[in-house]
Amino acid sequence: MKKLTLLVGIGAGYVLGTRAGREQYEKIVGTARSLWKDPRVQEKADQAQHLAKQKAGEAQEVVKEKAAERKSDDSSQSGGLSSVDTPGAPGQHSGGLP
């Protein structure tokens, strides 16, 4: 009898908790949707998207400049040859990892 009471209690708690949980979830989703549709929120989202695109373009330029500088530094330090381009007999490595 105690097991049956326990199971009924667990079942009732589960059903009531699920209903309350789903209602709360729907309430949160509804609030989030209405907030997202707010013109002020949309304006800020558009501004953030524009700023992110701008900064991404700036970052891309910086990376290109740094890559060009590094390539220039690498070629001047090795006399124009990288370790991969070092001449040697076929099948021989120039001291690097195989």
C-alpha cells in the first residue's frame, strides 16, 4: 500500500510540475518574442550587426597586413628560401622533421 501511495504521489507531482513548467516556459517564450519584435530592440540588433561586419572587415585587413609582414620577414631571413625550399638530394631532409 505504501508503494502505491508513493507512486500516486510521484505521478501527481510529475503531472502538476509538468503543467506548471510548460506554462512557465510558454510565458517566457512569449515575453522573449514580444521583446524581440520591439522596434528599439531591432534597431540595436541592426546596429550590432553593422558594427560586427565593420570590425570583421577591419580585422581581416590587419590579418592580411600581418601575414604580408611575416612573409616578408621569413623570406628576408632565409635568403629567399624557406626550409621547405632548401635544396638537397631527393629524399633527404634539411634537418627538419620527416
